[in-house]
Amino acid sequence: MEVIYIAIKSRIPVGRTIRTIYGAIMKPPPSGVTSADIVWLTNDDDLEAFLEVARTEYKPLCIQVQLVRGDGTAQTPPPDN
């Protein structure tokens, strides 16, 4: 998971931190609806398994990062899983 943080840390606004990281094979629709194949990535094993499937079967893949404000207030609700 650190590799994702290193890749995006310059884009995280001051006072915000990562709340959740998701992976999806299909790009989310522009309407804001969540992709049907979304996977909640909680540790390095989840990330490695997701990347392995993506590397062998599909391209490109999507990584979505939800941020939380410094006071702990989430910008979006957590997933239902």
C-alpha cells in the first residue's frame, strides 16, 4: 500500500489523509455510480491479488483513493462491505 501512497502523496491536500483505497477493473461511469467490480484494498495482500488479476486479464485498471479531513470527517460514506 505504501507504493500507492508514494505515487499520490503530492496530490493529497494539506489537512487530508487517506481513508480508503479501492481497485476496479472497469472505469467508473461519469455519473458517479460505483463500478460493479470494485474491491476494497485494505492491505498489501489485497493489493497484490488485485494487481495479479488485473495484469493477467485486463488493462487498464483503476485505483480510487478516498480522503478524510484532518478532523476525521469523511468526504464520502464508507462502502457497504
